[in-house]
Amino acid sequence: MANAVRALAMDAVEKARSGHPGLPMGAADIATVLFAEHLKYDVADPAWPDRDRFVLSAGHGSMLLYALLHLTGVKGVTIDELKNFRQLHSLTPGHPENFVTPGVETTTGPLGQGIATAVGMALAERMLAAEYGADLVDHHTFVLASDGDLMEGVSQESIALAGHLRLNRLIVLFDDNGISIDGPLSLADSTDQIKRVEASGWRGIRVDGHDPEAISQAIAEAKTSDRPVLIACKTTIGYGAPNRAGTSKAHGEPLGAEEMEGAKKALDWPHAPFEIPQEIKQAWEAAGRRGAQARADWQARIGKLESSARAEFERRLKGTVPAGLAGAVTALKDKLAAEPAKVATRKASEMALEAITPVMPELTLGSADLTPSNNTKTKAAVPVKPGDFAGRYIHYGIREHGMAAAMNGIALHGGLRPAGATFFVFTDYARPAIRIAALSGLPSVFIMTHDSIGLGEDGPTHQPVEHLSAFRGMPNISVFRPCDAIETAECWQLALERTDGPSILALTRQGLSQSRETGGADNLCAFGAYEIAPAKGEAQASLFASGSEVEIALQAKAVLDERGTPTRVVSVPSLDLFLAQPEEVRARIIGKAPVRAAVEAGVRFGWDAVIGEDGIFVGMASFGASAPYKDLYQHFGITPEKLADAVTARHNG
């Protein structure tokens, strides 16, 4: 059975003339034991909610996973798809993509992402089990990780978090082959991975990765552990290849005809390319069905639930937004319209969460430390603790990258909706996982406070000036920068109603006046931009702004109106959402005023699509500085007077 995996990997990589045969050949015994003897899995329903998860963190070894999916009988992963490995429109891309291939749990390839995401899956399993009981939620998360996964820094963030929380349903199978692309791992690393994970609260086990009995015994022991387990499986990369086995030459290139012939001879595999003997295929298909009875029993237990409880459980697993969300947001907006609040939008976010969490119990909040600064913990929120998973608030620690990846795992697992926070500038640490969320269409919500030079005295190391533009340039992510408490509530609603990709809420540290006067059920932020203040007469200037600068634009409008230049203001809480609107919608909102100006405490990049290349931009062209925020706005010229003067000069010119 293991040699079938090796043969398919060699054949597919050779046919594509591209790929990584070494890991599938070396780790085939590990994967075979896992799937044939331990994994709770049923190919008839690869998305069965209570299945064990298998994450190939070492995504470059994708042919290992594709071979497993094909051999076990996952529908759609045909032999022709294996023959089309790494080809356009195939179900077998170079690295696994969960939105392309059935049976792939998460998108992997950037090393470290898989193991970090799996921590979120394992955490979600424990949290849902605490809520619904073991009859409905009772499974393990398995990871196959490489040396490279464990060398990436995000792995330590995730290992430390998992160990601290005692995520005992997480089992990492470490393909300990001692080889990287450059050569022997000893060129760059001498870490004892067992001691490393033990120092973080894990259990470590060493086995021969080519001894099926030893592997099976280690997995059985790990499944009874009271903490996460790493099983270091000593393997030979490119196992069976006569000349390349155990060398970096087996890692990332086809073996070539002569080496393949030698490998198949050594493995006693006399079959033609892509040919699997019937008895071996039958054994693999039996392995793919080994969870069928467990799935049937689980479905029977689901069927015995009271109808409303079953409907709520299934709603959460599907990720459907609760019916009460819109009403809760509308009620908050109406209250704010009647009683305006001058607050920082980070505080406005807390107000929105206090209104939303009672009607959305699956919303799982957290922060990479900074909880008092990010205002993400609602009054009723109970923290998750080591071994106690009944809460809905996660203290991720100062682990921005690990947090973002774990959020992706929570979203992928289903049943919970993750939202996590840090300062906006520290998305630099979290960006790889945020990108995976966008690529994979995961509805994670990233709450990013201290969104501009407006944070003040902490200075340019903490003041994000390019980050809005950078994330607006990322496909399939919604970036929201609300101007006040009402817009913040609307942006939260839009972020939570979105189910096909992540959202960022960029929120201020400094207090802001409430610029919106109206509540109601209509979400004015839904188009990404809207006229917040019309001109008195035919508009001669249109001012566009987001977030804290909407207040500046409104003050500039008052100056310009006084000067006899009728001016309108357009709030742009989501520039990328606005630019995605049909042309007629954009044209209506942009208007026909001869002068267009944008103001934002960030760089100009992206705004020309609204104001034109010759439009006026008042904002940042450099990094910030350390000073009280009002002094910074004066110093950098982001003021109502500067904006009004620039518009007057253009209008009169």
C-alpha cells in the first residue's frame, strides 16, 4: 500500500516534469499507517463534520495527499487528475488548495502554515466539544510536518499556544528526514525537536518512520495523551531511489527515467506508470471506508436531537449568519442616532460586539495580547483556559502570526466564527496567514486598531501608513475603515455577513465625533462609499475620506461652503468594496464636481481610481513621528485648512 503511494508520486512528478517526489516516497509508510489503521474518515463524505482532520503541512509533498485521496476513493480525484498534476485547471495543483481539491482540509505550501492552522482546528474541536458534548464533537487533528515547517518561526508561536492550552487532540507526525533544499539540515539547524516541543508542554515520541508497527503504536499512544503530541518519524527522503535517496536531489525535481527504474526495482514495483494492482486498490478503498460506521452512528445521534437544537447546530456548521444579526445592528444604530457617541472606533467596535455576541454565539473573539487596547473582550466573554474550553475569548499571547493562522483553522473547522485583534502595523507579522485566508476564501475577521499616525506618541514603528494600501491591493479581502460608531456597526455587519473571504476592520485609537446622524435598517457602507454630506447647491468639489479623516473632510466642507465653493463629502469606509461596484454605481457616488480631493492619514496609492491622477490628495508621503496625535496631524498637514486651501487653489486656478 505504501509503495502504491510512492509509485504514483514518482509517476506524476515525472509526467509533469515538475514537483517534489522525495517527501511522498519518504513519508508513505507514515501516511499509510495513519489512513489504514487510525484516521476516522469516510470517503463517501470527505466533509463529514466529525471526521478526523489530516493536514499536510509540508504542502510541497502534495502528491502524497493526492495519491491518498485517489487510492481511498475520494470522488473526483481520478487517475487522470493525477496524470494532470500541476497542470492548468486540474484538481491536483502544485500545492494543496482546499477550495480546489475535495478532501484537502486547508491550503498549504508556505511552510509552517499547515501546522499553525491545525492548532486552530484542534482548538475549535475542543471548544465545540465543550459546548455540544462528545456525542457530537469527538475527533483528532493530524498533521504531517517537515523540517521546514518546524524551522519557520510561526511553528513556535503555534506550538507554544497548543502546549499552553493542552490541545490533546492534536498529533503532529514529523517527517524527520534531515534534508532541506540546500542539503543536510545540519548546514543550518541542530535543534532537538523533541526537547523543543516538550519545553512547550507537548509530549514527544521518536520512532522509525519506516516501521509500520512502531508508527501505529506511537499514534495509538498519542491518541490517549493529555497534551499535544509530536511523533518524530525518522525517514529517508526519496526512499527507494538508488542514488538520490537521503539527499537533497530527491527533494524538488523529477527523479528521471533511470533513477525511477532503479527505485521501482528496489521497491519491487514492476507495474506500468499509474497502474495500481486491484488487490492494493481494494485495500486502500477499504481504508477510505473505515469511518463509515462511525459517520452513520454520528448521523443517528444528530437525528435524535430536538429539532431547534439540531437546526442551530447545523446552521453553525454551515456558517450561516444568524437571523438576529441585522436587527441587533439596526437597534444599535438607532440608539446611536438618538444618543450620539464621541468615541474611538476601537471603542465603537466593542459597543458593536456587545450588541452582536448575544445573537451570534459562534463568534469567537481574541487578541494577540493587547486586549485592553483593542477592546475585543466583551463583558460576558469567558476566556479559554488550559484544558477548559467552554469560553469564547482566546488569549493568543504575543503571537500575531500564530493567531491569524489559528483563526484560519477555526474558520475551516466550522461551527465557530473567529475574530482576532492586534495593532494594524503588526499585520506585517500576520500577513502570510491573512493571505491564505484571502486565497482560500475563509471568513476570518481581523480587528486591527491604532490604524494611523492618529495613535500618536508610540511613533513611526507603530504607525501604519502603507498598510491600508497594501491590503486593498490583496485580492478577495474586504478592508473596512469606519468613521464613527454607526459606521463601525455597519462594517461589523458586512464583515460577518461575508462568508467567502476575510475582512479587516481598521480602527482608531483617538476619539472621533459621530459624523452619521441616521440609523435605520439600510447599511450605507454596503457600497463601500456613500455621500455623507451633500453640497448646498451644485457641487464644485467632492471630498473623499475614510475613517478619522471623514471628520476633517466635513470641517473642510464647512470652510469651503463659507468661501462660496459648494462642497460635498463622501465617506469611503471600504475603498476596495467601492471599486468593485458597477461603473454606474461608482459614477453616481463619485459625482460630477470639477474638483476631487481625498484625505487619509496613509499613502496615496489606490486613491487615483476615485480622484484621478490629477486629483488632490492630502495624506502621508513618509513614515510618521512620535508626538501627540493632534501635533502630528498639524505637522504632516492633514488638517481641514490644508485640505480647503488645496481645493480653493485648484478651483480658482
